[in-house]
Amino acid sequence: MVRFKGFLLALVLVFSTLLTVPAAAVRTAAWVVSTTRLDDRLVELVVRSPAVGHDVGVRLLLPPDYDRHPGRRWPTLYLLHGCCDGDTGFRSWTDKTDVEELSAHTNVLIVMPEGGPGGFYSDWLSGPRWETFHLTELRRIVEHEYRSGPRRAVAGLSMGGFGALSYAGRHPGFFRAVASFSGVAHPTYQGARSTRLVLDIVRGTGADPLGLWGDPVANADVWAAHNPFDLARRLRGTKVFISAGNGEAGPFDAPGSGVDGLEQLLGEQSVAVADQLRRYGIPVRTDFYGPGHHAWPYWERELHRSFPMLVWAVAH
């Protein structure tokens, strides 16, 4: 009888434990739903992300010697896309540039994640948590399943240029090098002129623009906590490359196509951040190339120009 009572007590304890474990504890990490190898190096993943709240696409470019060295951990370059490509922005680097050819002889793992059409590489006040997805969930996946090592660099264009600079500033030492091409480098530059751009991009995706960082005035501290201009001093020790055009028609634009006001604004923001870095005595390499619109041919060219610096930073 005593033995039977002991068995009942143990059973009750087991069921009590099961009932009191929160559902989130069952699976709090992201996991890969599907993997497609598109060619010898290009892999496309679908990742189920608790942080974002839905499946997220990611493309990887494996190092050329990846299969020959199954025990090696690889330096890693994250490439971040810009806004407004729906949920397929993660494909834009391989679809619209020659990054696969450029990296064909470079033993670096390249990670190209989705960041949402207007996600701004942030954990929203009310909405998706892209920063958690990229720097925690996805990082763990590429470390555990694709042997990504601790030496990392990050680069991005437009919204992705913001993401690259913001991530590097918010997490000093996480990335050894950062590059921004026509980035939204200073979202509060000249007040409403720049904050309106961010709010309009988010609104254009159908989301609540105040769900991102809140009101630019009432939540100025939240905006500053993500703004590369305000984070500039935290980039000390990180190699930095910043480039942008001035919005005038350039060599890749149709003759007589006029001034691109978006690139003009982002060029001014980029200059402001570079100047701020220099005020803190932080070295920054810039390519303010003058005429040029907000377009892929310029970003592909700037990837080529910054690539040696990015690779050197993670390879040494």
C-alpha cells in the first residue's frame, strides 16, 4: 500500500510538472522548415521564427571549399536588403548582383536573410522582432548547421545599410566590419524630413508606423537607440565603409533623368554619420561618388569596392 501511494505521488508530480511548463518553453528557438540547394554554393532556407511570428526566407552562399573541409568553421558576411520587396528581399542580392561570382574564390560564408518589406532590422515596440531573429535565432542556425564562426562582417543597402550600421553600433564587437550603401544612416536627420521617410515606408507596407519605434518626438529615446548617428561612438574598433550618391543622374542612369530626391537625402545622411565618426576619431572609409540614383548598379559597384575590406576583416 505504501509503495502504491508512492507511485501515485510520483505520477501526480510528473503531471503537475507537465501542466505548469509554459508552452513557450517547448520550443523557443527558430528551426529550419525546408532546405533547397539551388546550385553548388547557393542554398535557400525557410526558417520558422518565433521572434518574427512566421516563416522567413534566407539564402546562403557557401564558401567554395565548404564541402572539402567538413570540420572547418567559416568567417561570415551578412548581406542585408533594402525595403519594399515584399517577402522576397532575401533573394535580391543573388538575383540583382554578381555576388556569387564575386565570392567564387573567397572562403567566406555569405548569409542573406529576409528583413521584411519595411522591418528596419529592429525588434518593434509592437510587431516582429527582426533583430532577435537575425542576431540570435538565425545566428544559432548558421553556427550549428553551417559552421559559421565568430568572425563576422555585415553590409547592406538602403534600409539594409541602416540595419548594418545599427546592428554594429548596438552590438559592439559582434561584427568586425560594416558597410552601408545608400543607407538610411540617420533616420532623424533634419527632423521630419527623415523621420517621415521611415514612417512612410512602414505605412506603405500596411503596418502601423508607430509600431516600429513609436512617435519620433514622444519616443525620441527609442529612435536614438537605433540610429547609427547616435550610436557612432560605439563603432570604435569596427572597420567602417559608407557610400552614397548625391541623387544627380550618374553613369548608370538614363540621360536627363533628373535628381533622385531619395538618394540625395540618404547621401546627406551618410555624410553626416561619416562626419560624426570622424569627430569621435573613428576611422571610416567613404565613397561619396557624386552623381548616382538609388539603384542596384551603384550598390553592386560599392559591394565590389568594399568587399576586400569586409573579407580582410573576417579573415584575419
